[in-house]
Amino acid sequence: AWTAKKLRGDLFEFLSHENRFNTLSRMDPVVAKKLQDSLQAQVTARHHQLQRLAMTETELKKALGAAEQETGPSMLVLYGTETGHAEEVAKRLTQTANWRGINTRCVNMNDYPVEDLPQEVMVAVVISTCGQGEIPTTAKSFWADINKDHDENWLKQTKFAVFGLGDSNYCNQFCAAAIEFDRRFEELGATRALERGIGDDQAEDGFEEGLDLWEPDLWNLFPDVVPAQSVPPPANSVSVVPKGQAKVAPGPYLRHGVHPIKLQHKARLTPVDYDRETMHLEFDLVGSPLSYNVGDALAIYPHNDKEKVKAMLALYELQPESVVVIEPVDKKNRRFASTVTAEQLFTEVLDLFGKPSRRFYSLLANTAQDPGEAAVLSKLLSPEGKEEYRARVAETLTFADALQDFPSAKLPLASLMDAVPLIKPRYYSIASSSNMHPTAIHLCVVVVDWTTPQGNYRRGLTTSYLSHLTTQPGAMPLVSCSIKPAVMHRPTDPTVPLLMGGLGTGLAPFRGFLQDRKIQKDRGDAIGPTVLYFGARFRSKEFLYQDEMLQLEKEGVITHLKLAFSRDQKQKIYIQTKIEEDPELVYDLVIKQGGYFYLCGPSRSVPLDVRKAFEGVLVKCGGMTQEQASAKVDDLTAAGRYCVEAWS
């Protein structure tokens, strides 16, 4: 079997005789197909490994040389992602590479057989950083494997390039995963073909800004391939048929691991006349396979606005109930379900009302049939059009806006499905304890809204979607959700001190922590000191869960409640102000008693300001130098005792 030239037998034919696979195929054909493809890939990969094991060194060199000669330049794109951005970049690079004539595969790191790495000629790593400078979940096993005891020349035949995605507000952890992968590949003997690229979420054009600078240098590594000039061939064969000519799965469009749960209660926490709308939401888990732990986050998959979707359906001359039949060109890379209604595609799947990148405008420029529109698009992408492009970004114009502004550049539906990313989930820290509410999930969500320079009012996709949902007896709306494991982990010993800093809706995870400690205290267990720093603008407007927090303080669950309402007085007071006022308390609980410090809130300057205040405590009470204090915070972070969860 090891020396067989071809893998014999049809995997699907074998599986078709298995009752469990047949049942799954009927219940969820998309998941069945995905599992079948994954198994086929693993079987094929394992077969190739066994073939190589059976070869002599001469045979192996000959086989590798023949493959290179037959296929031309090749590249492996490996990605590790937490929210989907790195995967999106990796798949886009792969599509462009194949379009350029570079034989390229795109693989999730944890799905890649690490023993094959020394045989790769060129590896592009696309990696995000999550949590406290951590490796994302989808890359952890791969990371562990390449950190085993390999020879220093293990990858001497391999070239590599790394592109990292991160948020520069996390100063000490910015793109930490990318830095680590870059370092490790070099340690293993690989040759760095390109300097590490960095995509910063805080940049004017997000991570796209760094990618636009890095990507051309990647293609320059392949001088003999033809540069791409126009719209790439679509990754899917797409046809539209009338309703009834193809079956569509009933209910909402669900991705793997996503389940619909009922929104059973919604209430506004801030006054109606206040400009910041904060909602309390409760979801019913009865009958759902979802379960959660304290500190987990709920991923919500939002829907696009119905009225805006109608306009896009009209632009593409599609009936809402028409069925879009989708077949991937590469059978191993299915991005969509095989059938979906046109309305579902534009409402639940494609992020048509998200922010387009320069790359999208470039596609439109290559597609535009009207010379005037082509000229405008070309100018937008030129140095002379920089200010006009920035104006479109400032107005938060969307993919849909661009298509409507340049109608002669309307992409074919199949190309649109490649160019527009999938709607990504929005993660919200769960504001309840599963021990107190085992069949419900609570969220605390602020509506994201803004007014553009031209006076247009905008709302964020997910919070707009949630704010428009109505709950009434017998008619609870279904929301597509999944669970994301906790970033902030509590100590197993309930007597360990907890210091928690929550800004606005950053109170959410700590409400769950406090509910857990209340249960422990009510049943007679000993609990440690619990300090809550809460910050917002006005006490009368934004003291979220005020009655509940004050009651927990009265009961002794919260031992110190430190409030920082920045605009209730002339001199602004923030969480870091309160930390600076309590140096002895903070030092005693965290350093002397081995407590944990948590911060949850918006990114911007908050994590850095709070860290400076915390380091000041160490300098004042611990007699440390500034450098020693900074190193101590790094040590606490590595130990999971200084935890930051921030969002932009």
C-alpha cells in the first residue's frame, strides 16, 4: 500500500453504505460534505506520507523535483484565526496566487500535518493575535508541534513570510503571535523571504492598510509569473433558478457550530432621552445544544437590514425567493452552502454593508464599462485621489454603496461572492453565570452609532439588528449564535482576591463573576475580597445594573465598590484615577495575596492608561523601578493574573 501510485477506492462510495453518514447527509448535507472533504483530505495526506516513507532518498528527491517541474512555482498559505479576519486574508491571498499561476493551497494550521512542513518550498503564514498576546485557537496544536525538539536545520529547504493581524492598543502584545511565528520559523532553519507584515486594526484603513503594503512584495518573490490585471475567475460556479427547482434547507442560514436560540427578553438600561442606548438581553437555551461557562462570550451572527437588501436584490435583478445554486471550483474549498435563497445570500451571508477595501475598488476599476466611472475609480486608487478615498472611508460607505455609485462596474454574482467577505459574528461577553442561570444567557450591549462628516446617521450592523428585534409572548425571534470560550479565566479557589475594572458594558463579564460569588456566599462558602471598579460618563444615566451592584455590596459579595463617573464633576475621574487612589489596597490584594486583576472595556487608550496606573502602584508600594514594574505586569499577564479584554 505504501508504494501504490494512486489511492484506490471511492471514499464517498464507502461512506454511502454507512447509516450514520447517510442520516447526517439527509439532516445537514453541507456539514456532511464538509466532513467528507476533510476526511478525504486527511486520507490523501496520510497516503502521501506513507508513500514518502517507503521511498529511498534518491526516489524522494526525484519525486519532489518532478512535482516542482510539473506544477511550476508553489506556495502553502497557513492561517491561524480567532474572529475570521486572518482566514479571510489567507483565502484571498490563495485565490490571487492561483490566479497568478502559483500553485497554492490554503490550510488552517491545526489541520496541517506538521511532518510535511520540511517538504514545503514556500510558506506564507497569516496569523492573528488574541487575548493576552496569545496564539489563536485554530493554531495552537500546530504551534505546539513546531515547538517540539526539532533539528535547527529542520526547515532548511523552506522559505517563509509572515503577515500578522493585531490591535496596536494592546501595546506589549501587538501582533505577538506573528512575532513568535517569525522567530520560530527562523530558528528551525527556514529562510525569511520577506520581512514580517503587520495589519493594525487601529490604522485608518484597518488591517488592509498593512496588507496593501506587504502583498506586492509577496508577489515579487515570483518574478516569472504573469501579474494579475483583471477580475480573477470566480471560485464558485453560480446559477440562479426559480423557487422550487432546487431545495433550500429550512430556517436561518447556519454555519457549522452555529445554532438558533430565542431572544426572550429585551430591556433598555439607559434613559430613553439619553444619546447612548444600552440594552439588557436574555436568550433562552431550553432545547438548544449551546451551554456556557462564566466568562465566555456569545457570538451573534447578524442580518443585514431588509430594506437595504431589497435595493441590492433589485440591482442584481434577483427575486428574494430565487435559489442560488453554488458549486465550488475547488471541491475541497466550500465557502457556501450548496443552495441558498437570494434573500438569504444578501441578508445572512454576504457583508454587503461592510467597509470595502482598496482591493474592492480595484476590482470595480477593472470591471467598469463606463469610461467616466473607470476614471473616477482609477483616481480613487491613485495618490491624487487619496483625499477622496479618505472621504469615502470617513462616510463609512459600504460595498453596496460602491456598487450603486458605479453601476457599470457591477460585478457578476459569482465574483461578488468572492469579493465581499462573509458576515462575521460579533462577540459579546456573557453577563450572567451559568450556575445562577443555567438555561439563559444574558448580554449587556450598547448600540454603536455615529454621525458622518456629511451628517449621515449610521449604526453598527449587529447592534442595529439586535435593537430592531422585538419580543412578545409566543413570538420570540430566533438569533443565530455560538459560544466562544473565555479569554479571562478565574482562579479555581473562590477565596483568591478579584479586582475587576469594567467600563460601560465592560461590566458584563464581571456581572457573571459576581453572580457566581453570590451563589458561593449564599451556600456558606468562603469567598475572597472582591473589588469592582466601574466607570461611565454619568451616574444618573449609565450606572448599569445599579440596584443589583449596590445590593451585592450590601450583602458583602462586593467588598469594595469604586465608582468613576467621568462627567459628574469638573475634573474627570476614570478607573485609573481610582486605582491611583488605592495603591495599598491594590498592592495588598494582587501582589501580597496573589489576587487577579481584570479589565474589560473599549480599547483606544484605556488599557494603556490603566496599565500605567497599575505599574505606578508597584513603583509606589513595591519599591520597584519603572522597568521592574513593567516586567512584573508582563509576568502577571503571562500567569493569567493581569487580564485585559478590550474592543475597538
